[in-house]
Amino acid sequence: MNQLKALDYTAIVLYMIMMSGIGIFLGRFVKNINDYFKGGSGVSWVAGGISNFMTKFSTFIFVAYAGIAYSDGLVAITVIWSTVFPSLIAIGFFAKRWKRAGIMSPVEFLETRYNAPIRQLFSWSGVAFKLLDDMIKLYSIGLFITAASGMPFETAVIGCGIVVTLYTVVGGFWAVIVTDVVQFVILFFATLILVPLAYNAAGGLENMQAVIPQNMTWFNGKKGIPIWLVTYYILLIIRYLGNWTFIQRFYSAKTETDGQKLAGLSAVFFFIFPIIFLFPPLAARVILPNLANPEMAYVSLCVKLLPSGIMGLMMAAMFAATMSVLSAEYNVTASVLTRDIYQRVFRPNASGKESLLVGRLMTLLVGGIVTVGALFVAGFGGAFEANKLLAGIFAVPMIVPVIVGVLMAKPQPWGALVTLFGGVALGFVLHVFFVKTDAFNLAGPGVIDEVRWAIATLVEIGFCFSVFILSGYFKSADSAYNKRVAAFFHKLTVPFVPVQESKNDDAFADAIKLMYGIAFGLTGLMFVIMGFPSRAMLSGQLALGAGSVCLALSAFLWYKARKAAALLKEEVPTATTVH
């Protein structure tokens, strides 16, 4: 569609170098497996909230949701606002429980809650699902970059795959958190530049209302059908609550209250930022009314409105959107491979040094498999068909025993098994014989695909919840199991007491502030350098403004870090001689 210029490639290369540098720097502070997989339980609620937001937004929002915004309008925002509710629910029901569980992986508790075989079953199946899901995400960024720039698909996939694997392997969970925050800033400012450009090009809201009145309503099109919308909200709430990276944010928080705060901050972001992200493709319907493929609305608008340099910043933002998701997925998947499979099955007495090495090797393995696999996703019918197939069949049966199992003590291990196997089998049958073809004409004539999908999904959800909860009416005769479960749920009622921070913790916090200061400074310079050639245009002026804000924030964080380090140095007692 378009060829990137040298200035655009410079922006992308600078971005990749910065992400790699952050991972290498933070690798110095990873001393054990607890640091590597949960940041030593020292993640602030602000960083955790930003990371939780970033790990849920890949390029899908700029492709799939952008396609909905272009075709049907504001209903795309209505659909994506479903992401607000999992965080709100987590505040009341999950944030404290995950922190009190005292876990280092999202499935570790399953052995205590059910038994060892179920822990292994959900570990292996969960890892397989994650690998396939991540291949689709990486494939998506490859398609997006190729369509926007003409960069070879393989180059985009392999380049992104190598960089995200590198900084995650070296820096672990802290690299995930810090890069998420930096990438959030890049993504926010890059997309914010496009909003006023799209607004002006579309002639403002009044002209949009006149030209595309049906698209300026909140329930337009097939995605606005009530049964589809309700079903999508329910499904997404379940998927987010059971997402491993979502769970990880809560057991990695400093305190229970921090966990609730980060959930609240995430909810605010999930509500506000879709408006910013999806306004450009909404306006694109006026600016570019005859696009053959609605999912290319964001790409096409960028190509039309952004000059060289700024286009490179947008490409960096697209990389940021997916790399945040992938780095988090790699880390949490490696935690399951290390903690729940390697340590539990093969090396229960592994030393801390060995476990950390294995954790890094597992991250490398995950990144390698995903990068190679992403090159072949097209053979499964493309990104979105593959994602819909995976989610429709596997997601709910795998998640229900996890999220309901931490809320209710009565459901039995066999209920988890029947939910998983029965739910997957039912999902497969419904997808093949009802959603895709309605081979037996069960829905009747004239029922559109969206309604069939909603009916099938509700049936599968109802089956999984019913089977699992009903298993709780059959009390187990295994006294050891009953005692273990009772002890586990008692543990979930006991408030978590944080360990008092040491001087080393304070020094690390100062190092993180310094890292943020450097990263924001480099980000600001990148925006200034890329925007300067276009300084006579609105896009260039906005880029210069964004760069100035980043540089000011960098200076503030640098000052705070140096001041805190000086105070810490003064507090260290000097040695005295006693006579």
C-alpha cells in the first residue's frame, strides 16, 4: 500500500533498540524466580494498571475493531466497552483472592483446590492454547505492518518476535511492566496525533453526522443486535477474568489494595481510550468512503494523513500494541512451564539458580515457537477465523473451573474435568454443525450468523457453568481433599500482610524511576526528531508537542530518582568506633 521512508525505519529501529535496552538493563536486578515471574511482588498499582490495560490490546483493535468502526460506526466502542467490566468485577471478587493465594503462576493453586492431575491438565492445555493464540497475535501485527508499509511479512514477524523475546528473556516480569508503561506512552501519543487530523479531514462531527448518520449511533449494524451484544459481553468478561496475564497482575501487586486500585485504573483506561483509538476509523468512513476491506481503515487513513517520520511513529505504536501483549504472554506462559510442569513433574528440588535459568529458557522456547508458528497462521484461514475458532471452542471450558473454582468451594474435581472435556466437545459440535453451516437447520430460516453464534455461545457457557456448579451438590468422600480445600479457602479469607521494604527495595525503586526517566527522554527525542521535518504541518506540531511532554516527564522522573537516591545515601549509617 505504501513504502516506508528512511525516517520511518529510523523510528522503528530506535523503538526496537530502546525496548531491548530496557530488558537488558532490568536483567541486572533479576536475582531469583520470584523476581522473574512476579516482580518480587513489588509492582505499583499505577504501573500494574497500565500494564493490565496494555496486555489486553493488540493490533486487533486497529484491525478488527477498526473494521467495525468503519462499517457500523460507534457500535465498535459499545462492543469494546465490554472490557471495562472484568476489571470492575475483579475489584470486588478477585483482586484480594489472587493476592492471598500466594501463587507464582496462574494455575499453581489448582493442585490444592482440586488435585495434581487437574493442575497438569490445565497447565499443558493452557500452554498449548496460549501458544496458538500468541501465534495469531504476532501474525496480525505482521499483516498490519505489511499492509501499511510494504515491509515483507516475514521481516515484520521475525523482527517483532526476536525483539520481544529478547527483552522478556533477559528482563523477566519487570521488563514486561516497564516496557508496557513506555509503550503505553508511545501508543497514546502516536494515536492522539491521528485524532485531530482525522477530525479535520472528516469535516468535524457535524459533517460526520450529516454524511454517515447511521454510523453515529451506538447500536448500529449486526454487532448492535441485543443478543449478540449481551453474549459478547458475557464471553469477554469470562475470558478476561480467566486470562493468565490478568490474574498475574493481581498476585504480583504490592498489596491487596494495590490490586484493587490497578483494576480500577484499568477500568478507567478501558472506558476512555477506545474512544481515542476508534475515532480515526470512524472518521475514515467519510474520508475514504469506498474501502474494499473495512479492516484496513486504520492503515489506509494513516497512509493518507501521516507524513514520513510520523508514519514511522505510528508503526512503532502498532508494534507497541502487540509487543506488550506478547511479552506478558511469554512471561506468564513460561511461569507455568517452569513452576507447574518442570518443577512439579521433573525437578521438584531444583535450586533457585536452576529454576531461574529454566525460566529464561522456557521464555526463549515460547518466543521461538510463537515466532515460527506465526509464519504459518494463514494456513488456518487467517488471524480472525483462527481466533474465533479457538475462543469459541476452548476458552470457556478452560476458564470456568479456574475463576469459579476460586470463588466456590463445593464444585468437585470431576466437575472441572466434565466442564473441560464436555465443554470443548459441545463447542466443537456447535461451531461446525450450527454456527458455520446450521447443517440441521436448527435455528430456522433467515437467522443470521451473528445470532447463531450468540445462541451457540450461550449454550456452551450455560453448559459449562451448570455442570461445574452442579458437581458441588455431590460431596466428596475424600477427607484429605475436603481438608485441603477448606484450608485453601480459609487462606483466601486471611488478609495479605506485606513485608516491610528494605533499603535494597528502595534502591531498586529509584533505579526503576531512573529507567522510566531515560526511556521517556528517548521517547521524547524520537517524537521530536520524527516530527521536526513536518513542523509546518499539524501532524509535525503535534509530534513536537508530544515529544516536549515526554521530555518534561523525563526530567521530572530523573530529578525524583536522583533526589531519592541522595536521601537514601544520607540515611545509611556511618561506621563508628566504640572505645
